[in-house]
Amino acid sequence: MPPRVSPLLLATLLAACGGDPPPPEPGAADDADSGGGWRPDVVCPGDAGCASNDGALRAGAAKRVITPPCFETWENLDGGDTYSQSNDAYKDCGCDRVCPDDPDWPGADDGENDGVFQAVWMAGFQNARPAMGVHDDLWARAVVFESGDTRVGLVSLDLVGFFYDDVLQVRAAAAAADLDLLVVQSTHTHEGPDTMGQWGPDLTTPGKDRGYVDWLIAQAADAVLEAAGALEPATLTAVAVDTAAPFGDKGTRNLVRDSRDPVIIDQHLYAAHLADADGETIATIVNWANHPETLSDENFQLTSDYPHYLREAVEGGVTWGDTRTEGLGGICVFSSGALGGMMTPLGVTVTDRDGVDHTASDFAKAQAIGKLTGELAIQAIRSAAPATDPTVSLAASQLFIPAHNEALRLAHALGVLERELHNYDPSLGITDLNRPDVLTEVGLIGLGPIRMLAIPGELLPELAIGGYDGSRVNTTEDPLVDPSNPNPPDLDQAPAPPYYSDLMGAEHNWILGLANDELGYLIPPYDYVLDPSLPYLDEAEGDHYEETNTLGPDAVPMISDLVERLTRHAP
């Protein structure tokens, strides 16, 4: 049987080869039944090659290491939180980081004693933060599931973010997996390599290593291909775990806080457990909204942050004192949720099951978060019943979003941000009268009682769940709005329902954050405030840092419109 090629895959392959797909028609009708004829780029079941999703669920999983294989380390002689060329010293010892005066030196390797600092610039926080070593491996973890001839893949990368252009290359490299849709998601770790460009040695020098990115694309594609080749009959257990209830009045504040008013936190950790015919775990997908930035900017070791410990816990189990919770085995895939706004462990004191408080930005705190959440996921899965006859479905569409942010446009012009811009005349230079668009994508996946909304950035959770009435603060330690906020949000102007979860309408409604792209923060229009003097370069008074890391005010209205259309047309 020849391989299936969906309309969206064809469009992405064209884009990967340099051809622009046609822009969407403005004002297209919202509803096919109204006669306007709008339809998602791909719908399964329904499109050629995925006409049906009738049949038993099958699943497969695989993983590949994506830790940078080659970089040099350095000595922090001035004790600062960045690398200083004049005050610090790099070790010119090549890819293996083993120097001639080390007892196990095997001889010179690539880059050794060449006078060039082969740095891995760490993403997140400030510039000039090169890695010193590896605390734990970074991963591409993939799961593929299908029913009938509808097949979907999800690969989660331990990266701060991955642009759509590179996602298209992963899809092209994994085309033999015969997927109707592949979602490439970033965990958003702030302790991994810069794969976007903006965290290099200074503001004008990109930190993205194209050779490394090409290699990790191949690694991610290999994981997807192996997962697709390992498909076998599977059962599905879906759970939503309340992460507030176990910690009393402290609630979600034991694990995460919202650093931007209004305080709205989805207290749920979501999980999907896929098991084979013998009950053995194929994969466990854990979806949760909390920035993996526990280590802050005080760490120079490559790590996936708390997702490392969460995955270890789910796979291998958790021990507190004399109490042991056995793990589920298989491959655990961590999926970031709606972590904009932002959901963060910074400023949180985590009290673990042994009664130990963790306040410092260190690995002990990251481990406590991972063990606590992993244990909650294990216990919920073990106490839940499998879904009955789960099927797979999907709908997805591309869209163009205007790039208003002058700082990001300048970074693109300097070559710091490497991604294609569309629908403008590059010979004239970028101005408000010649403003480019960014091509991105939104998808909706059905997996039995779960609906997953693939959002290309860091969604503020209130867009998914509401909570403007104070019902989703989920802790007694924080008010809905800080009374000392000099520029508080006007909640009378907040959007009314339905919110994204209402539109999805499933038993379990997930947000797949940073899915297929990283457009920065996605902020509701009522609270989108720019600094009047230096918009995008400086933040407005109050809680408005996130606006400096956005495309512009059009992003959320356009994405929300597409979400509404997809949920109306999806199977």
C-alpha cells in the first residue's frame, strides 16, 4: 500500500523545501454547514488515507538522547551568573571535555587546542550562560497511537522551544512513520541548549548551533520511526489528578505559583497510560503546567529540570522514608501544559513527603517536585479503570500571525532568530507598513476520553479554563489580584466563556503547550499592555513582562478563532 500523504503533511513538506503554502482566505466562513466551506487542513477520520478510525487502539513508544554530543566547559573565576571572556576561562579540551593533564586523557579530539570556545549556550534567563557539563541526559521521547487507519505521533523534546520551520524538518525526516499528524512539543526546560537563537554570548550573536539542531532533528525522527514500528494493541487509562487537595490550604502553592495577576492555576495534572495486552506499560504521557526552571540561572549543568525526576518516578517508582510506590515501567513522556502567565516553581517552598522544605533553586527541589507529581500520577493511574474502545481522531490547520514585536523583528534581521517570515517584501526592510507574518499551526487530537489542543506557545491558563471569578486560585497563600499591583487587570473586561476546555468538551481536556512552535506568551487581549515609551523592549508597569516575549496583540484572537473552528469541525 503506498504511504498516505495528508494535506497538512504535503503543505509542511513544501514549506520545508522553501515553498510557501497559500495564505488563508480572510473572512472564511466559520462553519461548513453555513455554505462558506471552511475546513481544517487535515481531518481524520475523513481525509483520504484516514477515512476511518474504526478498530482497536494500538500504541508504540521510543526515546533518543539529544544531549549535545560536543562542547567545551569553562571555569567560573569571577563567581558570576554569566561567562565573561575577560574574567573567566574556557578549557580548550575538545568535544570530550577531557584535558591533557587529566589522568584519563585519550589524546586530542575535535576542537582541542584550537583557540575557539565550543560552547553550548544555555537557553532561558540571560545571555552568556554556557554549559559546564551534563547533570542528566536530555531526551526526545515519542509515542505513536492509532485506531483504524488514523495515526498520530507526539514527540517531546527537552528544549526551551522549537520553531515551526524545524518542526517541519522533523516531520519530513519521519515521513516513513506514515502519520496523519506529528506533534513536536518542547518541555521548555531553561537548562538546555539554545535552539531558538536568542541566548547566545550577547544580544546580537545567535546561540543556536545549526549542526546540533540538524542532529537532534534526526534523533527525534528516529524515535518517532521506532515508536511507529513498535505499534501493538493497547489499553488506555486517562486520569486528571488534583494537585491542590493533597497539600491542604497551601494547595498548588506547594508545587507552582502564578507570577502574573490574576492568579489562575489549573490544579490538575493529566496523564494517559498505554499498556499492552499483558498489562505492561508501553508509555505514560504526563501533561502538567509548570515552567521547568527550578534551577533558575544559578546552574550551569545541562538538565531537563524536574521532568527528569518526574519521568524517573513514573517509570521506576518513588521512595519516601520507609514508604515505597512502585513505578509503572515503560517510557514516560512529559508534556508541558498551559504554563504561560507564568506558572513557575521559582519563589515556591516545596514540602516533600518526608517533611523537608525545599526553597533554594537546586536539584533537591527539582527532585522533590518530580517525585511528588510522579507519585500522584502513579497512584491515580493504578486506581482508575481503562477507557472503553478508545479511538483516535484529529484536526489541524496552519495560520499566519503578524509579527508586531519590533525587538523580535530586529533579532531576525540580525540573524539571531532563525525562522522563515512570510507575506512581506524583504527588499524593502521590515516596517509596520511592510510587516511580515509568521507561519504556525494549531491542532486538536482525540484519544479516547482525552482531547489535546496543540498550542504553538505559552498559553495563559485562563484562556483554557477561565477562573476570573477567583475559583481557580487554588491556594490560600495568594489573592486573585495583588492589592499592591500598580496596574492591575480589569477583570470586568475579562473574556466570558466558553474557554478552550469548554470548546474541547471532552472528559479530559489537555493543553499541549509549545506544540509545533514557540511563539512566546499567549496573552488575552483585555490584559495585553505595552510600555508606552519602549513597547516590546521594556515592560509596562505591573505584571506585564510577558508582553515583551510575544508576537503581538493579534496572536490570541487569531489562535482563539482557529481553536473555535477546529473544535466545531473535528470528528
